[in-house]
Amino acid sequence: MEVATVTGWTHKAFTIDDASRVGEARRHAARAAAEMGWDEVDAGRLALVVTELGTNLQRHAQGGQLLIAARPQSLEVEVVAIDAGPGIPDLALAMRDGHSSSSTPGTGLGAVSRLADDFDLHSSTPGGTVGVARVRMKNAAELPASAFTIGAICLPAPYETVSGDGWACALDGDQATVLLADGLGHGPEAAKAAEAAIGAFARAPAGDVCETVQRVHHELQTTRGAAVCAVRIDAADSSVSYSGAGNIAGRVLSGVFDKSIVTQHGTAGMRIRKPELASLELPDHALVVLHSDGIETRWTVDRIRPLLQRDPTLVAAVLLRDHTRHRDDATVVVIRRKE
């Protein structure tokens, strides 16, 4: 089977503190759709999804954000809605098509569910709500069949237009290999380092993970360097193996299992020890979570335990909402083996 490399996407964040920001988000999504050659019908569906989610945030939520990412490989646009409360007390009622607690441009969250190709929503009171909707171009080609589901959120540091983080995933039947790179600092030079790391990974994505880290290290020697971690997930033998250098963190977790992915000290492109291989068990129903140091490492599984079998992007959204440091690029990649 041919290895399919999923190029990591970056989200643009819109803080929904005014009705005008909903319009900004809608126009951004429209540009992304136009660049992928969408027709008016699909673009209209996307506009309604963005409008409805954004309006709900503006009227009912605290600390609401819309995160929008184009995913050209699958000809889709992903819209993530995040807020910090007060939560939705009756989610089943809110999801009924046509229900709305006030006048909105669409017909409530039920309309989002009907118009989007994928939609998943989670809410807790008073913790808040996270939702993910994806709208795809009609007849979009599907990626090759894989044993895994991937969710990810990648955001630039505040006031930056590009992210100094980068990630990619190679899917090869029962195996998935992920590289996450965090360029030193943030801004364009950090982004160049991350892009170089992803380029080195893409040349041999299914290769040995230690060799991948070494190849990335050599490639980054003309850049400012980066923290990197390469992870191989094998669904057939229920294992996770990894190698890396720097402050990329990760966990393999389920309802009864929680083990950390810890890499050695160093900076790829500057100085690292010989890459070493480590491995962990992959239990049934487990998630593999990787994140850059824009996310705090001391988080507990309590908030995401209800989401272990849901869309992995919801897990990434909760971790971003509750544990971002607010001063650096922030990336969370979540992979779940399909049952």
C-alpha cells in the first residue's frame, strides 16, 4: 500500500467578541473555499456553518473563538468553535433542527449538523462547549483507507501570522507515523525551521523513527533549530514507538492507562545525542496525544475522558482551551485507532 502523507494544517483564530468578527471569519472561510475551487452551493453551506457557530458564540458564550483551517488534501474546511462557558444544559434540545434560544441567521445547531459533512459537539456546565464542523467540496476524493483518525489544532503565537510549529502524519495501513516540530522562538524564522523539519520527514515518512530524527537534525543545521518528536503508532501489534529531542510532550492514554512520551534533551539542528528509541503499549480505545510547549504539560485526563471515543479534534480543542500558555505557538495532535 502506498504511504499517504497528511500535511499538517494551521488554524486561524477569530475571537468572537463582536458580531463583526463573525463576518471576518466567514470571509476568511470563503477565501479558503474559493482557492480550492468550490462551487456556490458548497461555499454557501460553509458560510452558513461559520455564521451559525460564530453567532452562537457571540450571543451566548464567554471567551468564544472560531478556529478555521483549510485542508486542501481532502478539499475541506474545518471550523472549530471553543468557549469557556456557561455550557449548554440540554444538548439534545440544542441539536434539534430549528431550535434557537434567540434569533439567528440559520436554524440552530441542528442546521450545522445537517449542513456539515462532519459535526461533533461536547458541552459541560459551567466548563464550556467545544465543537468541530467540516464542510467538504462535493465529490472530493477521499484519502486512502487508514486504521486511524487524526485531529489537530495548530495556532501561531499571539500577534504572529505564521506558526513556528509544524506537523505531518504518514498513514500506511496499520501504521501511522507523526512528526511534530517546534521551531525555536516564534515568527517567520521559527516557521522556516519547522517547515524544514517537515520536508525532511516527508522524504522518507515510513522510515525508522530514529533515522528520521537524525535526518531532521542534519536538515535543520542551516536554521535556528527546533524541538522534534517522531512517533510510530502500530495498530496491528498495539505499540507506540518514538524518538526525539527537545520539549515536545505527549501521552498515550485511555480510561485506565496514562503514560508519558518523554524525549531526550537537545535541539535538532544544533546539538542532540544519538537518537534513542523508546516504546509504549497502545491499549484498546487509547489516544496518542502530542503537543508543543505552547501547551502546559501538567494536564489531567479528567476533562477529556468523556471524549476518548469522539472526534479527536474535540480533545485538541479542550487541551488548547484549558492549557494554552498564551505566549507561544501552540499545537496539539491527537490520533485514535479506529475500532
